[in-house]
Amino acid sequence: MSRVLAEFALKLYDIGFNIVPVDVDKKPLCSWSSSKRISREKLEELLQRASGIAVVGGFENPWRDANAVLILIDVDNPQALEKSQTLRDVISKTVSWCTGVRCPSCFEKHVSVLEYGKKFKCSRCGKEFTVGEAKRGLGALVTVDYTTYEKLFKGSLRLGDVEFLVNNYQLIPPSVHGTGVAYEWVKPFNFSLPNLGICALTEVEVEAILNELKPRAREDRERPGGVKELRELSDTDIIKLKELLKTCYIPGKRQFIWLYLSGWGAKARISPVAIAKLLKMLYEETGDSDHIKTRASAIVYSYKKYGVDVESYGEELEKVLGVRPYGLEKEIRDEEVKGKSGLQEVLEEVLGEEQALNIIKEIEDVFGVASPYRDSVVEILDYEKQLYAVANLRKLVVVRARRSGNRMIYRERVAIGAPTNVVVYVNPIGGVTKYQITWETATRPKPLTIGPALLEEVVDRIKAEGLVVSSRLVGDVLAALVEGFVRKGRAEVRYEIEAPGFYIINNKLTPIRFGVSKPGFQELREALELLNELAEVWFRHIQAKFATAIRWGAIAPFIYAYKQCGRWVKWLYLYGASKTGKTTLGEIILRMWGLDTRFIKSGANIDTVARLGHVLSQSTFPVLVNEPGCALVKEDIVEVVKNSVENLVARGKYVRGSYIDIPALAPLIFTSNRYIPRDDALLRRLKILRFTYGERISEERAREFDENVKPRLGKLKAIGFFIAWYATENGLEEEYEAYSVKLLEEAFRAIGLEAPHWIRLGEEGSELDIYEDMRERIRAFILKRINEEYSRFVGKVIVERYDKEYTLYTIQKSELPLVDRVKIVVEKQLIPWLIGRGNEVIITTELVSELQEVVGDIGGLKSIAELLDWIYIKKKIGKRSVWVITTSLENFIEFLTPSIE
């Protein structure tokens, strides 16, 4: 290993990296600097006794002549990647590696080594695990240009569990961690590439990462309270707790009680002075002989772990304790204060489980917060009978218990294992609360992670895993425990929307799971230049259609937000000849928002109500649906689409007796060569752009576009980033059509250019005249039926002519003029729904059912009368009074035989 380590270190050094050799404790073997490398000779000498090597971030790197800055990314807790899609994508593409082991249950990095390099024990939760079961931290290398570094970094930056190191170093493979676990490559260097496989991040990408991580970082800064935020305990509560713990305060347990009670108090936001008063009473009344300064170090350690500024309590602590505790002057090492899984384990060793559990419950009642350690979670089930639901996190069992005096007596075992972590998802715009539960057992190697799901679904899952002992009790007990986790501050409550996109929350346009940041000047310029090239070169022959589609695409992710404000926007329908660029135009809209092929569907993906509901509920971003005809011929699909365009909910469904709304988040872009909907109500909800045969693109032109332009469409996402930034900063405007123009013009203005003329172009005649087309289809249908019945029932035509002589002769029926044919069919009532009464024509409801196959549902007989400007009236036909359409024979003939100019 030492030879491999040395060769690899020297190779990186020769390329231009700043390399530092370290010992087994990760300490440098020499002085080092981020601005100057040690000599190669010195490095060779030190590598002979090095246990690892580290790369230093900063300006000393292979690309320093190009003003690049090397950034080391240290992901302390891999769960942090769930908060940043951008960072997750970056790490998957750049040089990256696994660092030290983490507890698979709580992701704690401080562990005890049970077997060097193989087996470990978590210092927080006490879980024992092997290297194969362990979670791992992550390290990665990226570069940024100097301007981005000066603007966004100016040194190392820590955001929650993620650290961006510049003037610092980080160990890389094949180094060995102090626990004996080797650092391992996830994506190693690629020495055949100019960038060695290290991603160069743009300013936009960096801002997106920082914005996605900052909310959590702010939460971490706000959670630890200052002096005013921490509460005091009453003297009664202090004495009560002192009496409860007095019996247990014996040699060998005392320092653990100081540690775990302090940690619990810090989590409960109780003043460290109150905790000091309580522990000082125990110290004095039990004749504790150890120095109180050492004991009190646990208070300082615990409160610092929760980010509390203990220094501000220094004088008060010294006054209460009589000494200034260790930890205010120097750091306390984790090893000095670890040893047990929590306070309950300490109490059980002295009092037994039943009394220990009762004391935990009493402390919980006083603090108002559950223990942060592997202590039990207790929640009331029955006040009168004093029945409790208990999740014993140390023994990993769920039971029902009865309280009797100062004891908590177990009654029934309800489930094998216990919920050790609960995340509650509360949707701020409405919807059913969901839960993500980590369920651990003592006999299974890996914990179960269930959800986000309904509580009933969680119960079903643990039943399916064979972990339920009492089916009768498990539902009620688990519900109580989850409520206990939430009420006592042990659960993480996330007020968030699962689906990415843009929503109106608290009267403000709010991005969810989408990093909003203003793109860099050059990036936005390149995107807009490409957009203008598309309009002026590749789509010039249909420039008005292109402009209409791009304007729609500019506001597409905000369409759900508009519906929240009481306005709705038509969905886009691109219809007409093949090879006219319809699908490509839809893809351009997707690329404007950085969307990939997951947002492209076929008609088969929405041909059932369930499938359509799933597509619509995934995000507020547009979805491209190619050839939707197989779906839109179904009445139930049409009804859901019509409802989804105007309303917030696509459909509802029952899940285990609970009615759940499926939201209509995403707007759809339909493209079709063959099918256009017949339903009048649906057509009025679509913005239809018709593409003609003359607008087809040649094979050569299409191939040139695919080779030279399509690979560059990814640049367009800078436009979406700018629009998102501008809209969230300034809010939506009521007139969405004008607002879409404004958004694009503001983007051009941001790079100092005047918006091109095509942005405001409208497609004259491109949007189908729905009603004129419908009138024509009705006219053609009635005329066809008249001609069919005339041909079927009329055998010969006898004509009477009055001149000097009265003559009577027969002509071929095909020679009779159309007007006369219409009169014959009406007068003879050859069509059941067409009745003639003198100069009046009456049409009955049977016409509607026959038109259904040709025109679709346009709203019944009354709607037809209004469309054709005829009269809808109630008439008596036979013995029944029915609603009919009536018009004069002249109007009827004029409708069927219009004059042509």
C-alpha cells in the first residue's frame, strides 16, 4: 500500500495538485499552505512514513493559469444529498470517493472500533455494525472560476452537513481512515481527459447548490437558542427530578447522568443553569467525591453539541457550581463522555426496567421533549386505565404498558422492533399527512425505511414483514407513538410539498425542490442567442407558431400557481402534418426548464385515469405527450383532462376508506399528426397550433438540426432559471399572456440586448376556429344524411310543367337540384329526427346521438341550436311535449346550400 500510495501521490503532484502526506490520525507530517506546495523531494521523503495523502483546495492546482479554484466538497452526512438535487448530480459526474464510516441508523460519524477495519459501535445510539452495513461520507473535487469564488465563497464554507473546503485539505484514496477503513473511489480520476474528470461548476450551478442547502443551514443556525430562547425550570420541577434520580446517582453512573441529562436539557431548550442546579443538588446530597469541575464538563460538552453559546452562561454556571467547568477553556473529546446508549440504560442497571421507564416518563413530562438518546418513547393510550404505548428503542420492541405507582409494567408485546426515526410530511397546500418511518429490529441486519406513506400503509408493511405480534392493537399503538414522536420533538416535521415546481404559499410564488438562482451573464447570453437562432433560422418558416409556443413555455411551470389564484391557462395542442417540428418544439419548451426525457410521454402513458393522474401529480412542470389519440377518445380521460385544465384537482380516489385528492399540477403539451379532439368543451380548453403539409422540414434539414443544434438545447435551461428567479423575486402578474412576453423581454434586457421582434408575434389563424369547423361538420353530416335517404327512398321524379300545354314528364332523380331534394326529404319525413310542417323545419334530440360519432359532445340539442342560431323551444309532438330545434325551411336550406363568393 505504501508504494501504491507514494506513486499515486507523486503522480498527482507532478500534474499540479497540492499534496500533503498525513499520519494515521489524519494530521499533516509537515507544515503546509494552500498557496504554496512543498518540494517534490520533501514529499518523497515524507511519503515513506505516511498513512495517507490529502489534496489541498485553493489556487494551487493544475488549472491555476486559467484562474480556476479547486474546491473540496465534504459531505459529512450522505442524507444531505436529498436536499440538493444539483449537488447530487454534480457528485455523480465529478471525481468522488467514500470517506469514513457512519452509523447506518443515525448516521453518526463518531464510532468506537470493535474490530479494526471491520466492526464498529455508534457512540450516539449504541448500534453495532460491520463495515458492509455502514453508511459512508462522501468527498468530491470540483473547480470554479475566480469570479464565482470571489462572489460565493471567499474561503471555506459550511452549510449543514456539507462543507466546501478551499484553504483546507481532504484525504483521498488509497488513504486509510483511523478506524481501519480504506477510502474508496466512487468515480476516480480520468487521466485521459483534460479536466481529469473534475467538473467545472458554473456560477448558476454553485448558486443552485447553495440555495438548496441554505434553508437547512438556516434551520441549523436558528435551532440552537440564545439566552432569551432557553427556558428555566421551576424549583418544584428541579426538586422533583432530583428525587427521581437520587437513588440512581451512584459511583460508576454519575458522569453518565450528568452527560445524558445535560444533552436532554439542551435538546429541550432548557437553560444550562437550571440543569446545573439540579445536578449540583445530586452531587452534594449523595456525597460525590469527584471534582465537580470534571463533572460539569458534561454540561458544557452537551450544550455545545446543540450549538448553544455556553460562554454567555459562564458567570452563572460558575456561581451555581462554585467552579468554572472544563470545556469553557478547552474542548472535551467525545471519548471522554461516551459509553452508554442513553439515560434509560443507566437507570435500568440500578433500578430495573419498570422503574427506569417510569423515571424516563417523568423527566419527559417535565422537559416536554422526548429523550434524544436510545431511551423509550412513551405515549398515553387510556387516561382512566393508565395504559401507555411504549417504544423501547434500546431493546427494540413496541409494547402496551400499565402505570402502577412508580413502575411502568409491560402488558402486551405489540410489535417486533421499534420506530427509531419518524419524519412527518405535512403538505402546506393541503392533502393527507404522510410518514416516513425507520423501523429497526434486533434480529435483522438492516433497518426498514417505510414511506412516505399513510399510517395504515406503514402498519401493512410491518405486518407483511412478519413484525406484528398483536394485530388488534398495532394500529392504535403505532398512531399513539407517532404522535408521541411529533409532540415531544423527536420526529422531524417537514412542511413541504413532495412534487417539485412552483406554488402560491402565503400569497407568494414559492419554488419547491427547484433551485432558483439567477444564471450567470454569459450562460444566459448563450441561451438567448440559441433561442434567437432557433426562431430566426430553424423555425423561421413557422416563426409565429414558435413564438406562441415559447411564450406558453415561459409560464408553463406557473400554470398551477395561476390556478391557485383563480385563473387558468389553456394547454398546448400541436396538431398537423408530420415532420413539421411539433415534437421538437415541445422538447425545446422542456429544455428551457432543464427537463429530461422523463417528461416526455406517449398517449399510452395517460390512457387510464390512474395513469393520467400519476403524470399530472408529479410536478408543476410541463409534460410532453406525443400522439394522445388513444387516450383522448375515452370519455373518462377527456373529463379528467377538462377538469385538470381549470381546477387544482385532477381526480379523487379512495385509499383504505380515506378520500384522497390527486392534484392537477402539470400542464400538458399534446402533439399529434392524426387526431384532434371532438369534444367541444375540451377544445375550448386547448391552445391549438395547426401545422400544414407545406411547413414540413426536409430530411437533410432535420438531420442537420439533430447533429448541430439538438446537442446544444441543454443551454436553454438558463432561460428557465432566469424566469424562475425573476418570477419568484417579483411575483406573478394577472395577465399571463402579457406576463410571458415581459419575462422573455426581461431576460434579453438582463444581458443588455433588445428583445427580438418575433417574441410578440401571434399565430393568425393557427388556432383552429373551433365553432366554424363544428358548424361545417354539422352541415356536412345533415346534408349527407339527406342525400342518403333521398337516394334510398326516392325511385323516380315526375315533373309538372305549365306552359301552353300542360306537360308531365319523368327525369332521373340524380338530376334534381339539391334544394328540391332537401324539400322532398323534409316534407316526406324520410329522416326520423327531421320533421317538416309547412314552412317550418323541426329537429328532435335523435340528431344529437347521431352527431356524437362525428362531432362529439357539444352540449346537447340546445347547444346545437345556439351554435346554428336557430330556436330551441318546447313543442307538442303527438301526445308529448318535447324540446326541439325549429327554424324556417328557407333558413334550413340556406344553411345546407350556402352561397359561395
